[in-house]
Amino acid sequence: LVQETASVGGNVGNAAMSAVEGSILAAKEVGMNAGDAVATAVSSAMNAVGEVGGATADAASGIATSAIRATSQVGGELGGAAKGTILGVFRGTKDISAGAFSTVGSTAESLVKETAEVGGSLGTAAKNAVEGAIEGAKETGVDVAAAASAAATGALKAAGDISAEAVEQVKRTATG
């Protein structure tokens, strides 16, 4: 669905949102971890974008926003969706390089902003985004510290755009 949508210039974010919603609902039915379902759906969406030559960072941010919105709409756990989204970006991005850290940062930023929009915990979203970056970096063999730093920086940037209180919440939760 996402690949077809991307290939005709459609709204990949909406297609990804539908894919994530379906994945979460199916995961709930069979007792699967919803975060894993989100990671799979996001990975597929990122693969599809890459196959049609989409801009990875822009696509990842749009997909992240859609993943959080979809998770919220079906009553899923937003922290797991944040972690799954970052993992899906790593798994679905064909060219993992230094540019991937920029994508991770902008994705984490979008995750935290959308989590605020749907009334979720910014600290939990930030912490799980960093955890997803660490796990994704280990899986793909890239610099773990750089990936974690990119996610934390993106989360803090989003929090700064929201409020001073949001920054404190993200700092407090993300640094343990």
C-alpha cells in the first residue's frame, strides 16, 4: 500500500498511518507486542519510500507523525510506538550512514511533537525513541552513541518548541 502510494506521488503519511493502525490492531488480537508491529510497519514504509526515491528524512518524519497518531487512535501504547518507529526507520533505511543520524534526530523530534499533540507523555516518547535508536544502531552496526545522541537531540528540540516544562520532562525521563 505504501509503495503504491509513494510511486504515484500520494500521501505516504496517510498510507503509513493505515498500515500502522492495522498492524497494531492485528498485534492486539494475537497478543503480539504493538511496538514490534509498529517497527515492522514503519520498516516496510521506509523500504517503500526508498524504492521510489523518496526523501528519507522527510518521509521518516511524516511516518513518525502518522505512527503516533495511529497508535493513539487505536489505544496503543505511545512509548512502544516511539521505539518501534525509530527501529523501523533503521530497519527500513537501505543506506545506513552518517546521514541516518539526521533522519533519526528528525524522526525523534516528530515523535515527541506528535505525542504532545495527542496528549501523551513526552518523557516516555523521548526515552523510548532513544532506546529504539540504541537498539537500531546495534542491529545495523552504526555508532550507538551517535544514534542515541541524535534521538535525544531531536527529542529535546521538539520539547524546546513546546515549552520549558516539556524540556525538563524530557531531560528528567530520558536521562533516568
